[in-house]
Amino acid sequence: QVLSFICGDFNEELKEHSKLSQMLTKFGYSNSYSVLQEPTIKYYTIYTKHIKAYIDAIYFKSSSVTLHSILSLPTSTQLSSQCESLPTHIHPSDHLPILAKFSFTSH
């Protein structure tokens, strides 16, 4: 199987049942944050006065990599207690950074 990553700002709420998430899942991709994050807690990757959504992601497809960890995102509750919207002096962009750590697995 070919190792493949699709990463970026998708400008679409990446809920489990969104069209984009369904299409990528259909083609064998996994969202690194959906794999390792608590599904009952609300997270955002963009947090402005007008948009609060999970729109940035790292999708991967391969049996030759293992996902080990992700950069923790603040919960919606944590963000709302820190600020009204991004950017701030703590988070200098309107998007929060995402990061996933993978390793190659040998066959």
C-alpha cells in the first residue's frame, strides 16, 4: 500500500458525517485527530468571532505507518475561558496548530 497524507485547511467543518470526511474514509484515509482525540469533547482549529470550527486536519492512509501522538488542542471550554476569539498573544493565528507523530513500521 502506498503511503499517503492529505493535510491542510479544508474550509469545511470536519465532522464525522461531513461529505469530505465520508469521502476520505471511503478511500481508506484516517483523520489523525479523530483516531486519538476524545470524541465527546468539542475541539476547534479555527476560533474567530464568526467561525468556530474544526477545519484543519491530517489524514493518512497506509499500513506502513503507526500514529503515535498528536499535538493537544485546547477544548472549546478552555478557549472560551481564555479569549473571545483568535489571534491572541498566546495563539498568534486564527487557526490553532496541528501536528501528528508517525513512525514507519517494518513488514
